[in-house]
Amino acid sequence: MSFRREAHVARGGPDGGDGGRGGDVVLVCDASLRDLRALRRRSQYRAGAGVPGRGAQRHGANGEQLLLAVPPGTEVTATAGEIEGRSWDLVLDGQRAVVARGGAGGRGNKRFTTPKRQAPQFAEQGLAGEEGELELALKLLADVGLVGLPNAGKSSLLARLTRATPKVAAYPFTTLEPNLGVLEGEDGQIVLADIPGLIEGASDGAGLGDEFLAHIERTSLLVHVIDLAPELAGDRPSGAADGPIESMAANYGLIERELALHDRRLAELPRVIALSKADLVDDVTARAALAAFAARIGPDIPVLLTSSATGAGLPALATELLARVRSAAGKGAGRPDSPSGSVGDGAQGDPRDGSQEALLPEHMVFRPGLQAGYEVTRLDAGAFAVTGPAVARLVERFDLENPEALAYIEARMRRLGVLGSLQAKGFSPGDEVRVGDAALALFASRPR
């Protein structure tokens, strides 16, 4: 609230400027990121506040947006607060999602001048922005997912096919987090993900559980890595029949069951079988195992012999993967849950099915307006309650200790029909009217 003061100018009049709106909290998809580790440094994030208006009709600046970078494949769910129930799926580099909006700025007293109210002694207050809690889950964006039991040789295979450097050692252990690598081809690149080893019951949370099964939901092709000599590593499931082929088949069946139990769409993804550690058995045994296993699987799934130690079979596997991913992209076959259309404040799509411009169509975002409804309840003699978002926001915007502001609120409530509803319930001038935590003393004896 401000009035113009200038030498030799009488009655300069109101000149209070408007306040700026609060900044938004925005998640931005950044393809250079691979995890959500950076967001663990703080438990609370807040965008900038709007700047108050000043005299001479100087408007305050808007609050600074808070931009939080997340990797592609991040699913965001609002779990509490005013934003509860909203969700976003960020898959494209540069994609943005406004997860919490800043509050509206207040208006200066210059805005409330009328022919009858030429010197308003009140101004409008800004509103608080949205608050809430978010749950972020990362699902890797990879073309090919390497799956299999622990110690099947997935990390070694990824290290030989790409420039990735996952931990590899001469003793059995389980990878604790997914690793990504890029396989280079003459016609382009594809991304491979080494998914930590699965065990029986993983779909129900056993071992490292289903948190890693979620990482392969976005792939377009699975490479099932099977140890060619499981008895050497003690990987034969309990109850499996004797013989290397039976043990390999049992291992294969175990992983396939866990994939199907986690999500039936995973069972429909195309497969390539890589029989690993061929260097641990002689050539005759390896080829016999290849022929026997291929006969069990059927002609629709290619089965290849590989050795990460010697490099045998890796060029053929790389060629097979590149060809199959290119073929899937050419047919428009995306990952099983590739989103299309728009969600929240940005369009979604698969970044490998075409240019990002083609995947981000022009669209309009329609947000529901503020509900205009209200409800009047008689509490007791001389006390009433009014509920409704429009009325609550009206009361929140003004100083209830200011008589002119109260008169303005009363006039607005009359136009909204609230006073008519109060009078129908037995309201008398001077009765208490509660709106949220505020108590108003209205004097609605006659129209103004």
C-alpha cells in the first residue's frame, strides 16, 4: 500500500505496485545424469519467493524457479501435501515437469481504486505456493538389458562389449547397482544395462528384490546370460536334475519365471540367449551344449556361445544386438511401457523412436479452475461457518484488521451470494462468520 508523494502535487493518489508470484519447483530431465544421488544431499527444496511491490507502481519480480536435474527414466509421484496424487514420467532430455507451483502475487492498492474508492487504504496479500512430498524412482533407459543369475558373467560381458567398467573379480559376488555401457556400431549406438543378478523370489522382494527388475521394464531386448558351466560356480538350483543341460535349463526357467511374475510384459520382450564362460569347457562340450539348448528353446530365440575371457562369440553377439535393436526401432516397436502423449506439463515419448521434436507435439495444458462452490453451516447462536476454496482464498488475501479490507471482503462475499446464504440460515449483522481459521464480524444489514 503506497500513496504518491511529490512536492507541489496535492492528493497524488495510490501508487502501490503488485507483488511478484512465487517461483515454481521444476524437475528437468538431464541425459548426462545416471542416478538420483545428487538429490539426497537435502531433504527439502524450496523455490524463490516473489518480491513485494513498491511505491510509484513498481511491481515486484517473480520468485526464482528451482530447477532440479534428474536422469532420464525418472518416475515421480507426489505422495503428500497439496500435490498428492500427481505423477510425472521423465524420459526425454530437456523435458520439464512443474511439480509444485508458486503462489500468486498480491495486488497493490492502486488496483482497488474505483470512482467511489479513490484512496484505498488496503492491498492484497500474496498466496502461499504449493507444498508436498515427492517420491522419485529411476528406471534405466537402455536398449538392451542383461539378465541372469548372480555370477553368470553379465558384468564381464558388458565390460568386453562396451567401455563400461563394472566391478569384475575372480571370486563370486553380486553387482549392487545397475551399470550402463554403450555398444558402438557402424550405424549408431545402443545402450546396454547390466542388471544385478536375480534370484528365486526376486519378484516378491527376495535378495536385492524387485527394485532391479524395474530397471528392465524400459528395454526393447533382453540378453539372458546363462553360465555354460554352472556346476563349477555352484549355481545349480536346488532340486535340478543332474547334467549341465538340465542345470542350464533350470537356471533359465528360474529367471524367466521371475520376469513374468514381476510384469507379464517382460515375458513378451524379444530374447537373445548368451551361453557364457565357453572358455571353461572344451570346444566339443560347448558346441554340444549349444545344440542341445537351442533345440530346447526353439528357433525363435537365437542362442550364441560367448566367452568374455577370450572374446569368442562377442562380435557375433554385438552384430545380433545391433541388428535386432535397429529392426525394432524401424518397426516402431518401443519398450513395453513407453509413454506417448502428454502427462502433467510435458509430452512424453521414446527418445530412440525418432527426433525429440517429433515426439514433443504441440499441445495445450488445461488446468482445472478454482471451484466456485461454497457451503454455509450454522454452528450455534450467532456463529456460522463458510467453507469453499474461493471464499477461503478471498479471506487469505487480505488483512482482517483493516476495516477497508473487511468492507471489500464483505462486498465480494455479497456478489458471490455468500451473504444471501448466511441470511437464509438466520444470520444477523455482527454475528461471527468463520472461514478456515479466520473469524469475521460482518455487518450485512443492507446492500452497499
